[in-house]
Amino acid sequence: MDTAIYLGIGAAAGLVMGMLGVGGGVLIITGLLLVAHFPQKLAQGTTLLIVAAPISLLAAYRYYKAGNVDIQAGLLIMAAFAVCTYLGAMLAVRIPAPYLRRALGVVLVAMGIKLVLS
């Protein structure tokens, strides 16, 4: 049963990430929390493992071949992203899970509102 759930979460996240360029991590963590019933911190750590792996390289290569990748911007953002995800993880392991879950909800709602109103 768990295998089917995990494959479903991965498939949904992969399709959205490949089509929109975003949302993979958001869908993965949400799926792990709400469908697979992972505890908050386990969902966060597992999502980081998935997103940090070169999962999206094939999709990025397809976009690159079509002239739709800015290598310089991508590398700079990747460097800052790598450092800040480590710093964020250092903070997150010290914060109680209910606060992290609420923070995730606030971020998702704020991003949704921004997208709808822009």
C-alpha cells in the first residue's frame, strides 16, 4: 500500500514540476503529510532528500535544449539555495512540529494569494 502512495505522490509532483517548473516539493511534502501521514519533520527531511537529488535534471535538460535555461542565474540561485536550506534545516530541527506545519500553511496560502492577485 505504501509503495502505491509513494509512487502516486512522486508521479503527481513530477508531472506538475515538469509542466510548471514549480510545485514538486510542495506537492511531495503535502502528500507525505496528508496522504502518507508522515510526521512533520520526517516529511520535511524526506522532501529535502528527494528535491536535493538530481530528479529534475532530465526535465531541465529538455528546457535547456529549447533555450529556456539561464545557466548563470540557475547556478547562483542553486548556491544560495544550498546554503540557506542547510541553515533552515538547522533552525527547523529545533522548532516544534506544530509550528512548522502552521508556517508551511501560511507560506502556501500567501503564495497562492500572490499568484491569484497578480
